[in-house]
Amino acid sequence: MRVDPKYISVGSNRSSCCSACTSKGLVAFGAGKFIALWNTENPQRGVYRTLPGHKGQVTTVKLIDDSRIISSDREGEIRIWIKSTQDEDENEDGDGEWRCHTNWIAHPNASISAIGVSPDGQTIFTGGSDSTIRIWSLSAQGKPEKVQAIGLGSMLPLDLELAYLPDSKAPILAVGCTDKLIRIYTISPNNEYIHTLSLEGHEDWVRCLSFTSYPSPSDASREDLVLASGSQDNYIRLWRVSCAPEQDQGQEEQVKSAEADTKEGLDLLDEFERRLNGEGSGQISTKAHVMSVQDGGRSLRYNITLEALLVGHESGLTNAHWSPPSKTISSSPLLLSTAADNSLIIWVPSSVSTSSDGIWVPEHRFGAIGGRGLSFYGALWGKGGQSVIASGWNGGLERWVKVQNGDEEEVWEVRSGVNGHYGDVQSLTWDPRGEYLISVSSDQTSRIHAESSTSANARWAEIARPQIHGYDMTDIAFISPLRFVSSADEKVARVFDAPEGFVESLRTLGVSSSSQQEEGARPKGATVPPLGLSNRALQKAPAESEKVEKQGQNEAIISISHTLTSLPTEEELATSTLWPEIEKIYGHGYELVCVASSSDGKLVATSSKSTNIEHAGIRIYSTENWELVGQVLKGHSLTVTRICFSPNDRYILSCSRDRSWRLFKRSEDEGVMGYEVLVEMEKAHSRMILDCCWAETSEEEEGGMFATASRDKTVKIWIPAQEDKTQWKASETIKFNDATTSVSMISAGDNKWLLAVGTEIGSISIYSLEKVEGEIKSKELVVFDESISHVGPVNRLAWRRKGGSKMLQLASCSDDRSVRVFEVEI
């Protein structure tokens, strides 16, 4: 059996400095506990690999060089990943295989908040929540050795950047902390880093730093060093580090010894007076900081002066990066910055050849102030500085590419990036036709994933975000191919219908060929009222005069569903793919846990959280009038964790945290349809039952086999012990090393089935089931390799048969925030 991962959807972490891009366009970013890899030069695929290993959420990702990535997490661990194959052995995604070369606990019992790498890649600097900076030297074999620890008092380091000082091999370390200072460290004669000076000016935490070489204004043949610092005070400051003129060195030594104490006191008084007058923010000081360093046998002096103050962001900075050296862009480095105002800006000096006037202007602004998200993170330059990438609040990475328009002018065009949930993914299901996949998450969104087969860009991707909710979502089920019901941490189930644009997009994106007849009269989109949770149907697009130019927090969100001709961008997903809500289903007294629908779409079943028999009931509703059908199905004493209709809807199977499962049979007393209990299997497992599923069987054997998965580390296959199905037995018990959390079955023909099992540690395995002499026999076929598996509990599995062929696809979702689709070839 061959298993091939076809699709990985996972959102990026909301953390600054948590992504990096190689010179070949490979983006590595933190995604939960994974390092996710995305080759931006391959338009046929998004995230193609996730690197497992971290025990905590990844906090920082940086490059040592093009073949080495370094990452850190909340558990204090550092990992160095290396490219294990040469360029000629590159895989289909244009990049070699990556593996963890070395890892160590750099900060025990602390989270790592910053990483710095020396210019030669041989020294690693780590900053943690224990208020220390630790310095590690890498041996020839890449093994770390601690060489120094620097205490910061009560301050936490937020970013660490290193570079060589101009005309030397002496390193300079810049540290941004949870105060207003930028601390500068240099090497002492005994090869230890010592605090040399602090740069003042920012009015809030210094969150991001970036060094670059820059032409000297006094001598074009020489290069200075420029440090960009971004702070939560909304400003970027540029600091120039240059060699101090010879005549200044002697003068500075005399003045420093005689006036240092007096000047510092006067400066503090002046600053205090300015603050009392409300003039403290954004003050520009041209004071030159002078420092002396040793470079081998040479004693060198440098000036650090404020070069420029960049004003343009409306909220705190989250990241800043200088453009990579390239002949195809301006000879002067450009600065890319992101901020919590949901904007990304490219800064250029007003005179591109030199910035001696100290004036920098925003040449390009991407994103909108306010708008669809709350923040941009991780500003990245793509390959050769010809594209820019930023991760957003909603977990997606957005991308803009520089192209030439018809007038030979360079413009930036938005391109589809990669998207994914940024919370635990609780459930997923295929639509009844098996054409696309929908998932729901505790990030309060539902997302539709599909394989687009357009000639321009054929790949798996997220194509719609039909529900953006105010509660964490728990489960979802399709009523029809264009209608679904979802549950969340609220007492109401909600039903949604596809808008006109989505139905058209299924055809234009090559997802479906049968949607043209389904169109009918569908709404144009949806509108969400201020402070509302419902998506109201929008029957016509608003006129130009009625359009809201800037959607604020107290205005309705209008989502017009457009026909997509290419894969949607993050902005399109967040603003124009909502589905209108057509119904709310009430009845439960506590938050909903799961929903299910019958195969004919006429019934919907729901269950809620419960600690007693009264609230553990299952409610059945008719999708014609949304009224309760029959009596509430009672019997369970704790929360029902899964409800499954049998393939022809004669039976309903439920399992619960009370370790039991129940089977309900459809009955029609006096013409009134309902369900009544047929079998109650108490203590079916020794621990709670987390999932169950039916097997596809023939019409005469309808409801003839099902599986249950439990925390007792077993999966049991149940078959009737009597022909009338009033008694059942566990025909086969499959034991595992970990708790089993999800199961799914699909027919393989001739009394054979494939059973997929997911566990609490994220592993997935496939078993063959065969009926031999009335009993079920199981055989393990494959256990997914760790490199393609989950690292958190697998919450749901779902099979589909692709296009009527023998090729099967298995979808999975997990607490590790990822949705995956595997192609399984028997």
C-alpha cells in the first residue's frame, strides 16, 4: 500500500520573527509545533512538508544559511534543521529533504523569545523568558557548547541581531527588550560579550531589529552599518554605525571622562521636562554614541547616530527586514516592515542613491489599516527581493510579486499564498458528492478545501471561508452538497446555504462539473450586522454609493460572493466567501458537541455537553420545517461524542464519554416517524468512547457492522449476534499503544473494508477488515510515517473514493491545527 500526502493546510503562528525565506524562495514558518515548508517558486503546491519534533509551540524561526534553519519553542528547546540532500537530488517541490541535525534545551523551564545568529553561523544567541541571553558555540559537528550567559534583570529579550562592524570582523550584538532601550554588546579582549552602550529614543517595547550594509554618505567606496529598529510606539528608527574620524577620537575621550555624569543628569532632567509637557514621543536626537572595540590587535572606534525616523504605521511594529543583496533591485537596500495596523510597507530613501538627507518614504503599502485582520507578522523578502510575504492574524501567508505592467512600469500584484487554521481543528467532512472538504476549528472559522484543476494553477487550496463565528466551532455535517449545519460552543446549531458565486466558482476552478444545474436563485452573498453572529442573506449587491469604503468594528460586514477564476487570496477568503445563514436550530440547554445528518439530507441530529441523563439526549430535527422529530433519544449519562446515521438512515449509532454506545432504530408509529432505542451496550469499553463509524454494507445487510474507538487504546469491530440486531458482539479488537481518537471505514469490495484509525499522539494507521465465516479478521496494512503524520490527537478521519476510481483519499484533522489529505493506493 502506498500513501502519498497530497495536501497540508496549517496556519502560521502569531509571532514575530517566526518565518524565514532562503535565497531560492523556500519559506519556513512556525505552524503550531511544526516547522512548515512552502516553496514559493512551485505554483502547483502550497505547504508540502511539516517538520515535527518541537514539544511546544514554535516561537522563532531564522536562517543560519540556505541549508540550515534554526527554530525555538515555548519549552525552551532549540532545533537546527539541515538540508540532507544535494541540489541534484532535490525532490518534486524543488527542495531537498530536511531533518533535525541537533537539538538542546537552551532555557530550562522558560520560553525562548528571540534567536540571533553570528554572521559566520558558528555562534548562536538565545533569549528567553528567564531574562537571560545565552551564547552557544557550534562545534565542527554542529554540537552546541554554552560559552556565556548575559542577565537582563527584569527585561525580556524580544529580538537579537548580529553583524560585523564596518571594515572589521568584530561582531556587534543588538538586543531589543521589553523596555525602550536598544542594548549594544561587543566583544571584549577576553572574547566575552560586554554591554557597550544603550540607544535611547523609542517610547515602548523594541520588538524587531535588522542590520544591513549601507553606502557611506562621506565616501561611496566605503560601507557603513545601518540598524533598523521597530517598536510598539509605531515608529521605526534607523541607526547608522560608522567609523569614527581620527580627530573625534581624542576629543571624545577627554569629554567623556569630564562631563559624562553631568551630561547624563541634564539629559534626564530635559527628557523629564519634555514628558511633563507631553512632548516626549518621537523626539529625534542627533547625539552620536561613540564606542571602542577590539578587532584582533586593532583598537577601533565607531559612531552610532540616529539616521532617520520612519513614520507611517498606525500601530506597533511586529517585524522589519532589509532587502537581500541583488543586482535586480535598487543598489540601496530597501526596508520591509509589518505592524499591528494590518499594513506592510516598503520604505525607500527619498534619494535612492543616498539617504544622507535622512528622509525615507513609504514607496508601497500593502494591506489596509483596520480592515479584515488585526495584525501582520513576519515581514519577508522572497527570492531575489522580487516578492514580499507576510503572515497574518488569521493564519495565512500573503504574497505580492513585482511584475511589469503594459507601460513597462513595475507594480506589485497580489498572489494566492498558503492558508490554514490557527486553532485546533475539531472536525471535517466531505460533501455528499465527494468533491470538496470542509473543516471547523476552535479558531471560530469553517473552511472549504478543494483540488482546483484550472490550467493556470492546479493544486489543493482553501477556496472559501463560509462561516466566521464568535464561538469556537465543534462539528459540521453536510445536509446537501451546497448546504451544511455546524455546531459551536453555543446552544444553537446553524444552517448555511451556498451563495451564487460559490456555485459558479466550483465550475470555474475545476472542482465540480455538475454544479451548473444546482444554481437556481441563490443569494449574492452575506452580510454580518455589527456585533452579530448570523450571516444574513444578501439578495443583491449594494450600489456603488452604498458601499462601505472602510469596514470598521461598528459597521456591518458585507461579503459579496464573486466567481473565482483563480485561487483566492487571503483577503478574498476573509471578505467575499461567507455563506448566508438560513436557519438556527434550538433546543439544547448546553453547548453543542456534535451534529450529524442523514444521507438523504432530511434529518439532522445534535448533542450537547452533559453530566447527566437529562441533557445527554440526542435531538432529531426535520430539515423541511426544522422541528423536532419524535422524542429526544435518551439513555447516555454523559456527553455524546459522536452520532452516525447508517448508510440508508434506518439506524442511528451514538457513543459517549460514559463508555457506552447505543443503537436506535427508525420506527413509524401511527404515521409519525421517529427513532427508538434498539440496543444499549453499557461498558462497551473500559474508558470513554471518542468516535464511531458505520461500514458500507449491502442493502440486505444494512447496519451490519460498525467500529468504535476508545481511550482504552482499542478499536472494536461490532457485528450483530442475532439476526434481528437486538444483540451485538465485538467480533474483533485491535489494540494500540495509545488512546484511539478517530475511526473511518470504506468498502474495498467482496466483504472487505479499509479501516483508518487515528490516535492521541497523532499517528494514523490503516487496517484491512475481512469477513471470514461470519467473523471479522483484521490485518495491519500501513502505519503512516512520522514525517507525514500529526503531532496532536487526530480528531476526525474521512474517506472518499476519487472519481469512481480505485484511488482513495483520506482526510484527517488534529489538535495540531493541520488538515491533511492523503492519497492511498491499494
